[in-house]
Amino acid sequence: MLDIIAFDADDTLWHNETLYSITQAKFAELLAEYHDPSSIAERLYATEMRNLGLFGYGIKGFTLSMIETAIELTDGQIAGAAIQQIIDLAKAMILAPTQLLDHVAEVVPQLARSYRLMLITKGDLFDQETKLARSALGQHFTHVEIVSDKSVASYRALFDKYKIDPAHFLMVGNSLRSDILPVTALGARAVYIPYHLTWAHETVDDHDPQAHGYVELEHIGLLPALIEQSG
């Protein structure tokens, strides 16, 4: 019997990747005199991947990668004023309001009346805590875990910490790599709700629901009915 429903936060409960996409477009405009947008995007992504082990996920790491990329692509000629613009872009991201996805404001409180809800998200602690506070959803979650990464090992550690039986656990998220496949590998259930934008780092080649034991939904508004049907 289902006991705990866990949700990813970014692009599952509220918009996130759109904010990064908009910021990346502004970053490309800032460096337009040096390189074309696709080259800038490729170099920025490569820098982010190189820095993940140092800075982790989130806006602060993204900002440092933008600054490093700007220095590299301009051979160190970028002006201090342009660096300040990059920092201002980061501040705008941090201060941006938390915009819930459709149906989230109704579904989360509804499910909280019957199940224990858990939020499992990765990224910068301050950034994620701030977004959760602005979302007005925090009261509905029994547990909130902000982790450095999502892997089989990190989910297993959470199961051990909270004495969770995977057979009674359901994970809901928008990333097959981070939210779905590690959970189903541990014998838990998962619901994949794709977002219209996906960071390249989160994409996977093999995404067959039957092969990996997850269900795919068009939007979170369909989740309560699915849970009721499956029990």
C-alpha cells in the first residue's frame, strides 16, 4: 500500500528550466560580438559539466560557470561591467518569484490529506529553501530533502534514514535520469511528467516506461486519479 509520495521540485512543482533558458539567452546576447549563440551554449554546457563536481547544481554554480565561460571565450578581454551584468542576471534568477505549474496548487494539498509527502530536490540549499518558502507549499510536506545529487545511492540513503519500504514509495518528477530511473532500480514506483524544456545533462537515451517500470503522465493534474486506480 502506498505510504509516501515524493516530489521533485524544479519543473515538477514549479518552473525552473525556463528561467535558466532565458538567462542563457541573455548571456549569449552579452557575448554576441565574440561568438554565435550555439557556440556559446556549447561552451557554457561544457564548463558546467566540468564544474559540477566543484560547485554542484544551482544558480550559484551556473553563475560561476557563466563567468568562467565569458573569460575563456573573450580570451580574458571581457570588461568588469560585463561581469557585473552576469552577476545581475544571477541575482534576477534568485529573486524571481516561484511560479507553480498548472494543477500543483490543487494536487499537493489534496494528496497531503491521505499520504505523507516528501520533497526531494537537488541544488543550492538557500535557493531551494527560498523557492519552497515562496511557493506556499511547504506546510504540506512531512519531509524536505535537498541533496547534492540524485542517484541510486542517495535514494537508498534516504530510504534507510526514514525507514522507507520502496514498495510503499512513489516518486514524481520530470527527469528520468534523476527522479525516475534511480528509484525504480530500487524497487519503488515512479511517475514521469515531462517538462517542455530539459537540460541536456538530464536526458537519457533509454526511456521505455515498460522496461523501467514507471508511468508517464501529461501533467500533474492526472496524478490523483492514477494513484486512486493503482492503489
